[in-house]
Amino acid sequence: MQSLERPSQALAAGLSGLAGFIDAVGFLGLGGFFVSFMSGNSTRMGVGFASETAAAAVAGSLVTAFVIGVACGSIAARVAGRWRKPAVLLLVSSALTLGALLYQPGAVPGAFLLVAFAMGAENMVFQRNGDVAFGLTYMTGTLVKIGSRLADALSGGPRWQWLPWLLLWAGLVAGGTLGALAWLRFETGALWIAAGFSTLLMLASVRLVPQKVAQPSPQSPF
């Protein structure tokens, strides 16, 4: 995270905010299930196996949709090459828009499967060597980074490397607050807000597409 340039750090914080917004909406809309925090759903599924089969089924379906989203986001990133970020965010925005269109009050999990799919795909925006560079929809690793970088700073190391990680975590918390307020006020409209914000982030990511590097001619030995 700290190795990213500031525009990319801002995009990452915006995507973390989107994840927090969406997770709050899903949590309220589904009555205690998550659409981006799959550790929580995995625990809910385990508890459901012991006490409530229906809850286990809901949690399991959300986890499955999330994993499929990760896979589809990864494929989109590979196909798009240097246009990876806009391509993955187009997939995210499309899934959120379709989820907003299909949402029906009381449907469990219904359209929220598409939302969980979108959150899985979102994690493939930032990659390193074809793998996830850092999580955008879950913060346990981010909090570990904050603590580790603070320890480095207190031990005479780089003073501010914990700050980008704090920004990522703060984005999720702020997004969660706004998502809860939007759901309580607008309900279905909250999904449209998320889809619109995702589209704005997709457009912003176009500016981060690296310039195409000229390939050497076939005759060149270099």
C-alpha cells in the first residue's frame, strides 16, 4: 500500500469505502449477514451447521458468490492487461447495477448474491505478480500492518509508513457509516448510490492506466 503513488492510494481508499458502504447495506438488508466480510459469513455458516441450517445456506451462498467474483475479476484482469483496473471496476459496477435492478425487499439473499460477487471481484483491482496485493474488503491484515508499521516507527524505522494502511481502514469505517445511513434512509436507493460511486471510481481508474511501453523491434538484440 505504501509503495503506491498517491492517486492509487486514493483509489484504494475509495474502494475500501465502497466495500464498507456495501457491507453495511448488506448487513442491514440481510439481517446480520455480510456481502464483503467473508470471515464473518464463514463463522455464521459454521454456527448455522450446528443450530440453523437456513442461516448456513445463506452464508454459504454469499461465500460462494464472493469466490466466483474473485475468479471472474482475476480473469478480467488477465484479459485486460494494462487496462486491468478499469476492466475489473466495470465488472464490479455492472454487478452492483444489476443487483440494484433485481433487488426485492425480503429476498434472502436474492440480489445480494450479485453484490457479494462484486465485492469479490473488487479485490482484484490491485495485484502483485498476479495475486491480490492487499485486501480491500477485509481489514484484519490491514490492522496488522498498522500495528507492525507503528512498531517500526517507534523503533527508529520509517516514521509514516503506517499512515496509508490507516487510511485504508478509515475508508472502510467511513463507508460503513454512510452505508448504514443510506440504507436506513433510502433502502433500495443505497444500492444505486453504491453502483454510481463504483462507476465514478471506474472512470477515475482510467487515469491510472500505465502508458504503453514501446516494444523493441525484432532486429534489436536488446
